Amino acid sequence: MGIQITPSILNADFARLGEEVARIPGADLVHVDVMDNHFVPNLTFGPTMVEALAAVSSVPLDAHLMIADVDRHAVTYVEAGCASVTFHVEAAAAPVRLAREIRSAGARASMALRPATPVDPYADLLGELDMLLLMTVEPGFGGQSFLDLVLPKIRRARALVDAHGGEVRLQVDGGVSPDTIGRCAEAGADTFVAGSAVYSADDPDAMVAELRRLAEAAATEGA
Ligand code: DX5
Ligand code: ZN
């Protein structure tokens, strides 16, 4: 599977989100961070806002739900028009049922792990998933420093995904920048969220292209 760059709008201008999304036409998906002030100590937006964004975005949406009681709310984001919906395993009561509900509602199902959550116990769930998200910061805020301690878990997850043999993407999120993306790609990630790196750049779409170039170069070296 090729490299995908999925910029986060968390550090974009929230007063002009439609225009901000239009600045990254080269992105594969637009990553939307939904936070509820319970699962994480920050609050962003909900399904109404996501639906409005999906209606104007030429790039499909990748919802990252950092919310409690996610079993109850995830399908709402499929109905809002998201192509991919990620729930946190730490917040899900029944991750298998939830992944199946997301898929049968018509989106790709993805499961996220906080930095301290081990991946090995979830190896048998890979058949239920289209993507696995490994957080490389504690979720909640943009602009945090990349946690190198997650790199061994990225390698283990890559081995599990390869052994599984299905088409499961391996996404990393948090502190991904031109300085850190190579390490993630070399470790086996193929899908990259970058928030502040993209939206603090003068030309966000050129930064998307640069991140893609760096990831592709490192993935070739790592292979
Ligand atoms: C953090 C969010 C990330 C965040 C990434 O909880 O899930 O998607 O926006 O931002 P940067 O790239 O600035 O770490
Ligand atoms: Zn995110």
C-alpha cells in the first residue's frame, strides 16, 4: 500500500475551516479531531460541524474520535459523511461490534491506541479493521513533541499487519513533521497525520508533498 498523508485541521483557523481544507488539495484524507472534554481534556466539534465540512471538502474526511461512550456516537460520523472513522480502544466497550457497525454503515473502520496501550493484545482484531492508529503523543492537543518511545510499537504493529496479510493501514498521529516522519516510515507506518507541521507552513499543500516525499524515501530505505 502506498503512503498516505492525512493532515489534521486541529491547528487550522477554526473560523475559516472550509477555506483551510481547500488549501490542501494534495492530501489523501483530511483528519478531523473530535474531542469531548472527557476522554481528552480538550473540546473541538461534533457531527454537525463535521457534516458541514464533508459537504464542502473535495478530499474525504478521516474522523479521529477522542470521545467517551464512543460505541454510541461513532456511526453518527459515518452518517455525517466521513470516509473513515477511528475510535479509541480505551474508550470502546465492544470494539469488534463497533468496527462492524462502522463498516456496515459504509465507512472504513479504524482503531486507535494511546502511547501506553500495547498493540499485541489486539492482533486478532486486525480482520475487523481497515486501519490501526498509533498515537505518537498523548491525544488532546496539537503541537506536542513526537514520542520516540512509540517506535518499537510501530515496528511490532507492522509485523502483525504483515503477518495478518490483509489490507490494514498503519497510521501515526502526533508530532509528525519533516524531522520525525522518516523514523515513522522506516518503522513501518504508511499513513501520516500532521497538524501543526502542515498548517504552520506558508504553503500547506507543498508541505503535504514534502512529507510524502520524505516518507516514501524512508519507506524504501526501511523495506
Ligand atoms: C492530537 C490529535 C492530532 C493532532 C496532531 O490529539 O489527535 O491529530 O492534531 O497535531 P500535531 O501534528 O501538531 O501533533
Ligand atoms: Zn488525530
